[in-house]
Amino acid sequence: MNIVKRGILLLIAASAFTAHAAVWVGHEGGLREYSAAGELVREYTGYRRPISFAFDAERRRLWFLDSYDYKLVCFDVDAGNEVFAVAGAAHAPEVGTSKLNVYVLEKRPFEPSLSVDVGDGSVWVADFYGHEVARYDASGGEIFRSAAFHEPFAVAALGDCNAWVAGGIRTLSLVGPACESKYNMSGVNEARALAYDASRDLVWVADYRNNRVFAINREGRLKHKGTNVELPDKLAVDSARGLVWVGTTYAGVFKISADQEKISGPLAEAGGVAALDIDAEGRLWVAYDEEEEIVCYSPGGEALLTIKRVKGLTSLAVE
């Protein structure tokens, strides 16, 4: 009886997905669009391994890096075609010990990442192996390329031409429109992911080696924290509900209630998380690379839908 009831609840939940929503998935072999009900809509094989998805403010243009040749791609999700691409936007990974000889890269090479400024539509790129941070305008023109950072792990645009940069192993930096330094703080140990909470003007930090997640304001003051989260390296902020979802290297996904600093999880599936994102209804979508599946969860953490047999998952974004 319980199995029957659960099946009915899952069917009701699936039918409640908005018809216009779409889930965009990067994998080793191309780019795919799924409906919110988990049906494959379109597939694009012109890309080898798209990574680090980010939408513009209207969520009609999807930005990503193709890690075959590390070009920056602007993709029109309505027309289903590439608007333009910028060649050589990032450098290819190196497998093994980092250039600073401080740590050994685990599991897979660390990839470059990007963040879109919803204010002016510019795109920030953290070029880990190029030891640079670059910024491009909405038409793909390079605004600057700064070599002021050693192995930048991540960047988070703040919507006003400023950004936080995880610049190297120990440092977080707030930088301005031309990458000029505004504030620096130390004490982190590989901040592998950053996520901006626009409603509170805070940046969340996945402090990988310190096994913690925390939020700071623009003055570097600590506002929220969650400890004992083993090796966090992915973040998604649900500002409306005051939630932060944390993906980890090995232990699955955790949920932090920001105001209460309460941690729950992991969700049922353990293992590595390739990417995660939140849709307009607060549902969490998670790409599990080793399991080759994408799972959609309710804001409460209940599994609603699973898309199976997607090999080589690399990234995910939801309209």
C-alpha cells in the first residue's frame, strides 16, 4: 500500500511541473534539453564536453565552456542554436600536482568555471590553469583578462559589475569592474565553489578542505555558516526559501537552512555530484556523474523524478 501511495504522489508531483520549464544538461558527447517531466526534447552533438552552465537574467541564453577546446559559448535556448563562441577563453587542465605544488588534484582535473552578471549580462571566467580571471561583455568582447590570481577556483558575479573570486588556495577577493581589488580575506582552504544570494547580498563559499560552507557580506563579515560538510564543491542558493544546497565530492547533497544554520542530509543518493541547480518552484535538480542519472527533489528533499542513463554528466541548468 505504501508503495502504491508513493507512486501516486510521484505522478502527481511530476504532473505539477510547469510545461514551459526545461532542463539543460551537458555530458560527454554534447548538450541535451529535457522537459521538466524528464523527457528528452532535443540533443545537440556539436559540443564535446560542455561545462559550467549559467543563464542570463532572462534565462533565454545559456552560457557555458566546451572543455574540448575551451571556447566560451553563448547558446539561444529558444532558437536551439549557438549565437556565438569565443575561442580560447580558458586553458586546458593539467592532471596531477598543482603548479604551486601544494596539493594533488583529486578524482578528475579541476575545470574552469564562469558566472553571469545579471546586471549588464557580462560573463566572468575563472581560468584555473591559465592563472587568470577574464570578463566578457554580453556580445563576447573581452573586457579584461587579469593575471592577478594563482589557480582561481571560482567566481561569483554580483549583478553590479563586481565579483567575488576564489583566487588560489587561501584567498577570497572582492574585485571591481576592471578586476581592481576591493577587499581580500584569508583563512579558506580551497574555496571550490561560490554562489551569490542577491536578496541578502551575501556570497556563499564552499570551503573544501575545511569541510564547511559559510556566507559573508562585502566587508568580509561572517553572516552564516555550516560545518561538518565533508569536501563541499558545488552550491545552489534558493533565496526565496532561505536554503542553500551543497554538493560534495563523495557524500552526496546536503541542505542548509541559512537563517537557522541547520544542516540536513545527505539526500538518499551518495556519491559525486557533477552539477546542481534550482528551478522556479524551488525544486532541486542534481546530476550524479557516477550513477549516470539526474534526480529532481522537492524543496523538502523528497525525490520526485529521475532521468537515467545519461553518461558522462558534466553540467546542468534549469530554466
